[in-house]
Amino acid sequence: MKLIVPLQSVVQGRNGFLLGSLIPCALFYFLQLYLKRRRSNSSNSSNNNNNPSSPSSSSPTPVLPRSSSRSNLSSRGSISRVRVSKLASILSKPDDSLYYIGLDRVLQDPYHVFVNPNGIIQLGLSDNKLCLDLIEKWLVKNLEGSVMGNGDMNLSINGIVPYQPFDGLNELKIALADFMHQVMGGSVEFDPSNMVLTSGATPAIEILSFCLADQGNAFLVPTPFYPGFDRDVRWRPGIDLIPVHCRSTDNFNLNITALEQAFSQARKRGVKVRGILISNPSNPVGNILTPDMLFSLLDFAEDKNIHIIADEVFAGSTYGSEEFVSIAEVLDSEYIDKSRVHIIYGLSKDLSIAGFRVGLIYSHNKTVLDAAKKMSRFATISAPTQRLVTSMLSDKRFIQEYIETNRNRIRRVHDEFVDCLTKLGIKCAKSSAGMFCWADMSGLIKPYSEKGELELWEKFMSVAKINITPGSACHCIEPGWFRICFTTISFEEIPLVIERIRKVVETCKSSS
Amino acid sequence: MKLIVPLQSVVQGRNGFLLGSLIPCALFYFLQLYLKRRRSNSSNSSNNNNNPSSPSSSSPTPVLPRSSSRSNLSSRGSISRVRVSKLASILSKPDDSLYYIGLDRVLQDPYHVFVNPNGIIQLGLSDNKLCLDLIEKWLVKNLEGSVMGNGDMNLSINGIVPYQPFDGLNELKIALADFMHQVMGGSVEFDPSNMVLTSGATPAIEILSFCLADQGNAFLVPTPFYPGFDRDVRWRPGIDLIPVHCRSTDNFNLNITALEQAFSQARKRGVKVRGILISNPSNPVGNILTPDMLFSLLDFAEDKNIHIIADEVFAGSTYGSEEFVSIAEVLDSEYIDKSRVHIIYGLSKDLSIAGFRVGLIYSHNKTVLDAAKKMSRFATISAPTQRLVTSMLSDKRFIQEYIETNRNRIRRVHDEFVDCLTKLGIKCAKSSAGMFCWADMSGLIKPYSEKGELELWEKFMSVAKINITPGSACHCIEPGWFRICFTTISFEEIPLVIERIRKVVETCKSSS
């Protein structure tokens, strides 16, 4: 070992080729053998070969001839470790956001009523499982006809198997425009020609970011905000997110003065703000922007000559007294420059088909639409799924029934869940939409800081075995707030979850 | 008009807010009315509203109240046009590559035997339509069971409707590893845990580019190369492509000396070369890299400490005498640093299901895999499609029959097509794989330059009404070469296409 390691560095050095031909063959042979064994061991252990029948280790090495002239070169081994991009270096490191850490930990020990009753219950993901039965019933009845069609076979196969338009089938755009109209209360129309379809809302936000701002520019984002925005806007587009803090005293409602301050502070630092990114209904709070606030936002955006990106993926998942108004409706109501307003929508939330990956960009800006259409090649929805969803959305009776039932079920679970939390002394922010409540547990943390919040999260995870999202992952400025998704469980499972939460609450109270 | 335009500029000026409150209300009302009508006209004409029932123009404007205090602001109109990103500005412009221009022109006037017999025939896209009948037969029989499962319903619905792993289902990875093993002649094994699945090979190349190099770095690419590489590598990753010119005298085979030269020239210019991007089998030439050349490439990459990206999407579409050898097989055969080699694969070519959008990255580099897994959120394949394809690939009898039939049909069309071209005096490069021939029409162009090539392309497009891809779109250094895809037509349609080509050949000869 002591002998070989220095030799290895000599051989692998810049003059390896020259030296390699000078060092006696015998030494070389043993060195190579040693290196080969060492490398293959380390690569096996680092390559995450979870598959028990990993062929690289079990199958015999095939023999492929090579010309002898090059054998010296090959025996030299690797000169040095090959570099990857800065982005890959960062992304390959373990996540530091508790949002992702929580999701990963659930995967390692997921709760199941029979198989793993002591596993972690997933309350950290906005996945709506309350209406899977309706979707299932529809699929069983309609799947085959939806994908393969019922009429001209030749037309059907040509409509799903070869290349299709990358930005989505026209039929699906029309069906989506109808669905959005319906889900948003029938008060606003959407033009299918202003749509670019993508494989989920996640690539829609990313593509829009690439269209609206250059690397190093920034978007203003009211906090608390959806943890995924960091990923969609920062990672590859390289756009910064400037938090605009909203407060519990104001039920975390947006406030134009705070926006003005954040904008002018950014300008002083030389940062170019190119847009405001909002989620409406808000994720994680669940409140809804009033028409008046939407007008103010538009005024602000016009005044600063910046864009508005409105993520409206929870538009149809309302249960409260406040009515949702799309920014598209405000645009229709009077003269406003439409070219700066862009809407994100998708079917993962309001139709709960997250696995289907259907999202869209809605914009009146022709430059943005043209560019987004070209980028949609990197996030195209598969054609069979497009046909399936077109058919599902076109079944008006089903959709009407789904929207109503879904709202009723979300409301029922929400009301019961929030009621139980209140009885435990945990209050939630006033909300009207979404699949989560935004719970104030500041009374349970000690110290009153992000550290205290983190410790409470860890208690929920390891003692109560529930995964919830801490406010810090949503960039909330006040510690002690948590997002709890309640649509991943059934109404009947609420007592179980509440019982687990009670345990933690009691531990906290007894230790204080 | 003469009165209103100067007023508009005053009202829209920076002092609009102040002036707006001074100008009499009546004038304001009429001005706003005028602007609204003018803008809505211009936005309708520019927004590409192909849809005849465009709701924005046909539906009555809804009335949404806003607080009176802000009405002055809104009437001010837009201060100035909102800026988009540099990338969006570039992408929104009309394409300058004849590859895309050709594809667009086909869409506007597509050939159909009955509906549009004088339309443009598509020979510019590698879409394999020779075996749609086999896929169709399989789908009719197996679609429902594949997606919904045949056993536990609850398990099935949970496996397609809610969120699934973003980098692809394990079942599909295993099925893909088997398929790749089979299609590549059974001589190489693939480990499913080294895969990241994406919605097509296009996002796979893009994600890999984001992983391997930083903005401003470069990849070496032998020419002629697939026109899509420009899009996948340059657009969003911002990586440059340095052409390494291959020549007709060498049947466009790769040559290490040319690689060495390109590498050292780039280094002299201060450009960091981070990899070599090859397509093997080559698109557009259709030739195959020999095992010896693969070894040389690996030696070169090790020597320069750079990556190799091998796009092997045509691996199974072979018809010639040369046998395809995957770079994965060479890696297996002796000690080589595997962490620098990455393979792109997909089912759009070898299984001709381009509309399904199934692609993958295969790599032994754990950092790259970890980063690519996170980026796969932007290009996830929909779950119903994943279930469907898993089932299709697991039907071993079908797959075996498909691979054989497909090869036979490609061979039959290729041989006949190339034979007919030869009779017209057009020779093709020697090829063994792919869905195209690489045809030498340098004798038909005048002048012998890119200009001459462009003029010949235009003749094919407007006189012969066939879309083929000119060499310039593939960065070929020698003018007069064209890629002609022959799998978009049936064997029976060959005479029609050849007749159309003959017309152009005769025109060229008569004018020379």
C-alpha cells in the first residue's frame, strides 16, 4: 500500500503516458491489477446498485477485441476524476430543504394500515386522494375508447403513436379551456390558442421563467411560498427569488407596500426585478386574493413594467366562503396590458391526476407563447395520456359531478381536521382553498426561532411519525407555522393523525 | 386620430398619474374607449387566434368592480412594453434552420393520398411508420389491462393517478434494460439503477448537458450531426457545439486526428471542452462506429479528461452488414473509467412510439445520476404511459416479432429506395442503420456552395413537394448532401417519391 500509492500518483500524473512506457511491464501489470480491484470495489459501493441482480457485478465480462496499438493507452487508467457542471455538483448533494427531506423520509418508511402501521404518514405533499374512486370508475369504463378512439382506427393510431405537436394537441387545449372556465365558476373564458401544454405545472413554471427573465434577474415572491418555486425558478433558469414577507397579523395577506419596499431595495442592490410570482389560491396558506388586490398587483406590475406569474393550480379546490377570481377575469374586465400577465395551471390538484403530468402556460404575450412552444419539446405530454385526458374532460357530466363531490369532500375533511386541531389548541390561518391548513404551532416551539421549529418538525417526524412542512421550507418569516396536507388521508384516518399530533403537543407542554 | 395620438403619449407618460387626474373625465372616457378598441384589434391579429370561436373576441366583457381609488391608475395604460428574456427573444423569432422550416412547411400543406395528393411529402423527420400496424394490434388487445392492471384495482389506481417517482417507475426501468439488451444483440447488460427516465430523448440530452458542462463550455460534435443537438445543448444549457468535420472521402467516418485538432484549437481560444457528443448509429449518415473507434474515443476522452455522450437511439434500427456495438459493451470489456461515459436512449425510433415520449439517460456516474434524477421533474413521463410501455416491453414474444419485422421492413424500403436513387444518378453514403439515407446531390447544385444547396432544397420543396433535410442544417462541411427519411412512407409510395425527385433531377440537368 505504502509503495503503490505514490507510484499510482506518478503513473496517473500528466506524464503518465511517457513514464508508463518506461516503467517495467511487470510492475505495471501488478499495479493495474491492484487498481482495477480497488476501483471496481469503490465504484460498486458508490454506484447505488440497489438492484440485487445487478448485471455489472454478476455477469461475466464479455471479451471485445481491440487493436494492440492502443493497449498501452488503455492500461494507463484514468488521469483524474472527470468534472461535472456546477449545477450537478449542487443538485447531487443531499437536500437541505426539510420539504424534500421529509418527502424522502416518508419513502423510506411509509405508513400502511396493515403492512406498516407504525410508518410515517404523508401530510407533506399536496396530493389529493379523496376522489380517486371517481377517477377509477371513469377509467374502468372509458379508458380504451378514450385512447384508441371508437371510429377510424387508422386515424387513432396516427394520433397517438407517431410524433404529435410538442406543445399539446388542439383537442386537449380546447378541453382544458372549457375545464378551466367551468372550475373557475363560469365567469371567465380561456382561449385555447393562448396555451402551451407541458408535462405538469412544474415544467410550465420553469419554461415561463426561462421566457421572462435572464440569469441573475429576480422575481418578487410573497412569503410563505410553495417550496417548489425555488427548484423551478432558481435551478436551471438561474433566477433569484426575493421574498416579500407577509405576516400572521394580516392572515398572511399580500400587501402592496411590502412589495414596493422589496422592489426598491432590490433596485438599490442593482438586482433587476422582472416579475412577481404569486400562487392564488395561496400555497401554503390557502387564502385567496381579492379582485381589489389583483387590480393593485396589476397596477404595481404596470408601474414597475414587470411581469405577473399567477400560479392558479388550486383554483378549483375551494371550500371556503371566499370566491376565487382568476387574474384572467380581471384582465377581461377593463383595459390592462395583458402581455405581462401569465397563468400557470394543471390537473394535478383540481382533477387530482398528478401522475398524468398535465400542466399549461396561459399567456397573451405572443413572444412568450412562441418561445414557450419551442421549449415545450423538453416537457411534452405523452399522446395516449393527452387523448385520455381530452376524453375525460369532455365528459361534462362526469366533470360536473367530480368538481362538486371533490369540493364537498375537501370541505368535510378540512372542517373536521381544523376543528380537531383547534381542540388541541392549534389554530390555523383563515383559508378557503387548497389541500392543506397553515397551522400556528408557535406556542409549541422552544426557542422561538427556526431552530425551535426544526426541533418540533423532528419530533413530528420521529415521535408522531407524520411528515408535515415547516414554515422555514416555505420561507415564512415567523417561526412555528406548519403546512399540513389533509387530502392524502381519508376522513376516517383523521383521528389517527390527530392522536399522533396530540402526543407531540403533550410532550411539548409537559416539557415547558 | 391626429388629436388622440399625441394625447395618448402624454397620458401614458411618466406623469400619467398626475395628468390623469387633471384631464377632464369626459375626454378620458372616450380616449380609453378608443384605446381599448385599438388594442383589442391589434392583439387579436397578433395573437395567432386560429381558433374560430375565440372567446376573447366573442364573449361579452364581464364587469368586475374595483375600488374607485385605483381607477385613475388603471386608465393610464401600459407605461412601456414589458421585456422578455434574451432567450425568449431569440426563440420567438422564425427558425433559420431549414430543418425546422421544412417541418413547418409540411404542416401547412401535408400530403395525403386522397385529401391533398399535391401536398408536401414528409421525408425530413425520423418517424418510423413502417410498423404502426404491429403496435396498433398490440394496443387493441392489451391497452386496458396494461394501464389498469388485471389484479388489485386499488393498487393500480394508486400506481397511475397520484404522484409517482419523477425519474420513472422501477418496473419500466427494468423492462427498458431488458429491451436494450435484446435490441443490442444480447451482448451487453444494462443496470436499471443506472437509469433516469425522461419524456423522450430530447430532454434526456438537455438534462445530461446541464449535468456535464457549465454555460459557455463546449462539446465536440462530429459532423454532419442531427440538427436537434443545437436545440438540446445550446438553447437552455448554453453549451457551445464545436463541429469536428468528417468527409465524404472517408464515408463521413470519425477520425481521431480531427478530434485532436478541434480540441487543441478550442483550448487555444480559451474554450473549455467538456465532452464529445456522438450519435451512434450516426444520424444523418447511418454508419456505425467500430469497436476499435469506440476504444479510441474512450482513450481520447480519458486523455483529455472529458465526457462522452453517446446517443444510441437508432441502436435497434439496423439493416446493414455492420453490427452495432454499444459503448456500454466496450466499457464492460476491460478497465475503463466508466464515470465519463453516458448513453442516451429512447423508444421513439427502435419501437417507433415517438408520441409516447419515452427516453432515458444511462450513466455510471453517481453525481450525474443524482442531479439528473432531480431534473427529471421537468420531464416526467405520465404514469399511464409508463404502465402501458412496461407491459408492452414485457411481452417478449411481441417484442421479438416487432424487432425482426421492423428490421426487415426498414431493410426492404432502404434497399429499394437507395436502388431507385442510384438509378437516378444519386449515390448514398454507405450505411447500416437508421431511417434515412445520406444522399450526395452535389452534382445537382450550382454554385457548389451552401447557396446552391439551399436553392436545390427549395426546388425539392416547391417543385417536387418533398421535404428533405439539407446538409447545411446538419453542419456538413461539404455542400450538396441531403438526409432523406424513408420510414415515413410505405414501400408502395416509393415510386411516387422517386418520380418527384426525378423531376428535380431532370430540371437540374437540363439547366446545366
